Amino acid sequence: MTEDNKTISSASKEVDEVSSDVSSEEESEKPGTDNVIFVGIKPFMNYVTGVVMQFQNKGQNEVIVSARGKFISKAVDVVEVARRTFLKDEDIKIDNIGINSEQFENKEGKRIFVSTIEIRLVK
């Protein structure tokens, strides 16, 4: 493994650790975020069920699926499974997809960036 690959591998591991820590913190209830699903370490179907319940049981017209780091692909899968399988008769559309990155300091004090995504679904 070259020096560059070691650095990239090390940075990737740090981002995964930070996004895991941050995402698990975000999964707790926050006031004013009733229609936001934060994707993290819980099982995949928990998030799909959450999206479906927001639209069907709580009557939301808009749901936001949010994730960081290694959970971004899981968030995309959650949206697609919810839309194509469980909400196919509801005509749910993807209104907007926002991407960003957030800056953190790791345990050694090094600055790292973690990618984020927000997928806005509307009825």
C-alpha cells in the first residue's frame, strides 16, 4: 500500500467513526423535527417504516431523510424502498436533494470533513 493510500484509508476510517458517533446522537428526538428521519446505525427497515408512517399515519405532506458519511447510501436506499414498495400508490416525489459537508475535529485534533445529504420527499 502506498503512502497516499494509507492516508486515504486512515481518513476514511476517521470519517466513518465520526459519522457513526454523530448519527447515533442525531437519532434522538429533537423538538421541531417531527418530519425528519435521521439515518444511522439502526436496522434498514426501521427507517423505511418511519418514512411510511410519517406519510400514512401522521399525515405529513413532507418528510426529510437526512444522513452523514457512510450512512448516505443507506438513506438513498431507504427513500427508494419506501417510495417504490410501500408508498407506490401515494405518488411521493423527491422534491429536493441537498448535499453538503460538515467540519469536525477528530480525537487527535485533526480537522476532517464529513459529507451530508438531505432528501426532501413531498406528497
